[in-house]
Amino acid sequence: MIRRLSGLAGLALALVLSACSQKPATSGQTPKELTFSILSAESQQNLGPLWQPLLDDMSAQIGVKVKPYFATNYTSLVEAMRFNQVQVGWFSADPALEAINRADAEVLGRVVQGGGEATYESVLIVRKGSGITLDDVLKCGKRYSFGMGDTKSTSGTLAPMAYIFAPHNIDPNQCFKVVRNASHQANMFSVANGLLDVASNNTVGLLFYRRESPAAMDKIQVIWTSPPLPESSILVRKDLDPAIKEKIRQFFLTYGVGTGPQADKQRAVLKTLTYGGFRPADDSYLDPVREMEAATALGEARKAGDKAKIDAAQAAFDKLRAVDAQKRAAHPDV
């Protein structure tokens, strides 16, 4: 539902990238330069200096220059990889899944938070002292303004839709007096300054804002926390030179590992990104996102009242749940 809002923008971006893109290198050729995509929703000015040391270390280890590509929305990240404008990137879970489905990408590894957590949570925030509760939000009645994340954000849009709105048959556009899509940072400041009543965000972002904008965070209160979500992952184009792809994989899996001055320096770089390191992962890492998308689709089908769509959505959802149950039975400690 909300995702369709980005359709025209995505099409326009695709046409621009297609027009300006050069012919991709033949699969298996060693590239002279790689471009690494980063979502700059928290401002390129802030994130650029944080990521550059890691990219410099990556360039030195794999023997290929790596330059950053900053995008202000998830659609830009997916389309840039689709048209080979970028070959490697940091993606949150939902756009990572879209990049796999539409941009010839695969997962090389996953992010681990600074405290060692492999997951994070979506949250709903309100201004401290407002008295607004989750029950108040679910009553709708167009009483509140709501700040949703980017339309392809896992924590900003997909998780609230899958875990709050779809189960309660709520259309946010009918529930709230206004719905605005913006970055997590913009939504946080809007809530803190009283410009929005409620907004989605995530636990990693709140840690970052606590460090960068403590005065604003003192005005924020969390009223809902989602089940665990898969952390961000590192994606690479499938047609990249296999040797370079493996060097990239090893770079991330060994970054900040071990002892000595170099490892200490790398851990300091990770700390500024609020990361603890990277772990092995493949495309199955995103199965929880597939399940959330199926749950959202089922909720929309039920709301529409179309029996054929309901049956199809229910079958898709049940299939994913069955696969998940099989995996958990096979690997109970994972």
C-alpha cells in the first residue's frame, strides 16, 4: 500500500540511471574501481567521515579502489545496484531483499551491533510527557500526525505495517490526520520538537541520536518495540569477479578481529559506526523480512475482502512459516 508511493520516483530514477550508465564490465573481469553504496538518511555530512576509514581499509586489503555512493532513499540504492552504478553496499533488510530480487545482488555478510546483538528493533516514539500510548494510536480517529520511515525501510515502514497496522486492519492514511514519510533522523527531531505526534524509528538509530543529539533524545519516549529484526547486511552484485567478491567477504569477516594495533584501529572505526563487526550470512538471513512482507500482503488482502487474494496470500504466508519452522527444528540453537 504505502510502498506504491515510491513507484513513480523509482521509475524516473531507473530511466536516469539507465541513460547514464556505462556498459558493465564482463562478468569475471577484475574491476579497476568499486563503488560502495550507503544510505545517507542521517546526512551525508555526518556519515561520510564515519564510513571513509572503513572504505580506505577495504581498498588497501582487496587491492581495488573503493569509493562511496551516498543515497538519500532506499529506492536509489536498489536502482543504483540494478544498473551497476554500485557493486557493493550496506543495506538494511527490506531494501536488501529487493536488491536480491531486482538488482542481481547477494548477501555476503551481516552486521553485528556494538553490544554483540545480531538483531535490532523497530519502535514507535512520541514526545515525552505527551501521554500518548499505543492503545491511543490504535484507536485512530485521525487524532494524531504520524511519521513513517522511507517506504522501503524495514524498521520505519515494514515492521509497523506487519506487526501493528496489518493485524488490526488499519490503513495509516485513514487512521491518522496526516502521514509523512521521512528519514528516521527527521522523524525523531519532528517528534522532539512537537511537529509530529507519533513516528516510527529503530533502536540503533536511537543510540546514534543519543550520542549526536542528546538534548533532542531527552524529549523522546518509546511506546512500542517490535520483535527482533535482521540487522543490516553487506550486499554485492552476483556478476562481480569471484576473486574480488571473496576478498570483500574476507575483509568484512576479519575486520576488527584479533589483537594488535591494526585490529584496535579497526574496532575504533566500527565503534564510530555503532557496529561490533560482521558475521557470515547468505540470502536466507532475510527470511524474517519475507515473512513480514507476506503478513502485510495477507492483511491487505483481508482488508480488500477478495477471497482469491486472501487464499493466495494465506498460502504464501503459511509456506514461509513452514520453512521457518523447519529451519528452527533443524537448528534450534540458531
